[in-house]
Amino acid sequence: MHYLEREFYRRDTLTVAKELIGKYLVREYEGTLLAGRITETEAYIGAIDKACHAYGGRKTERTRTLYEPEGTAYVYFIYGMYHCMNVVTEPEGTAAAVLLRGVEMIHGLEVSARLRYGREYEELTRRQLQNFADGPGKLCKAMAISREQNRVDLCSAGFYITDTFPGCINEELEIGASPRIGIDYAEEAKEYPWRFYVK
DNA sequence: TTCAGGATGTACT
DNA sequence: GTACATCCTGAAC
């Protein structure tokens, strides 16, 4: 198993967002391997996108990460209690990223259940299983991702994205596109079909 | 099964 | 002071 190389992230952000569907987000957490198959992403492109934190070249302490080299993790705190994780795309100096909006956990479920709900996996309700990591804040909680992971290079061991995961078969996936979620403020950009998901 | 309302801290103006 | 790339709960259907 190997992580995706930097060239993967260097490309056009919409392409990266689409191709990240079906890949595996892997994180080594206190000795256990947590892994989830990516099921939903969104592209954010600073140069042309009013929904992007770095729209129009905005540079602040928070958005600084978006200008980092491709393959860097951009993690920020939102709504007082959640985190969102992105992967920076395109060359250094260009502000763009892909938000990870959902994964299906495939490894480390026992540890992940305690992180997510503070309960054992066997004790989870049907609803809790359904809602396990199908949202940007949920997947961060399920995989213990917080601001400590901001600016971390994903082209390295310990925290990365990969094409294959032991025991998992990569099926042909039908990918849908739609407008992005939760960006009503973004005027014309809110209509852009930059959200990708497994149909 | 869907929906409104509230929780919560920080970045930015 | 305000807005925020969200999620959970409980109540209505």
C-alpha cells in the first residue's frame, strides 16, 4: 500500500475532487489504523469561487494553508464544535482545495466508534451506524482529525490517501455532481456543480 | 421520515 | 458583534 503522490493533487481541482471519490483516507491514531472510503467531496477554487475562504486572494492566518503545496491537509474549526478537512490542490501559491464531506469507515471501527460516539461499536443504534461518517464534521470526529492536522503533508506515512486498501475491492463507481452544501452566502458560486458523490 | 431550533468557539470586520 | 464549507435532538407526521 502506498499513498497518492503529489502529482495527483497538482492537477485541476475539479478533477482531483472527482477522482478522490472511492479513494481511502488513512490515519494512524494511537497505534490503530483508521481508514475510510471517500464517498463525497467538494471543490473550492480561490481564484473564481466566492465560497472559498481564500476567494480573491484573501490571505489570513487561517487561509494561509490553502496556499501551501498540493497534498497538504487544510483543517479548520467551524460552528464552535466541528472540524472540516480539505486536501490542498494545485501548485504552491494557488489557493484551492477539496473538502472531504463523507467517508465509509472500513477499518478501525471499534476505536472510531468511541471517538465518534463515546460508545462501543456493538452498542450503536441503527441511526448512529447510518450517520457514522457521512458529513464533514462527522468524518473528522470519526477519525480524530482536528486543527492539529492542519498543514500536515498527506504525501507521507501516518496520514494519507491511497488508491487501494487491503481487503477492499475497487468497484466501478457511478459519480454524481450537484451544487455544494451550506454556502448560501456565495451568490452565483452556490450554483456551481462542484460537489461529487457516489450515486 | 422529515424538520426546526439550539449548541458552541473562533476568525474576521 | 456577526457569521460560520455542521450536527443532534425531539416532536410532528
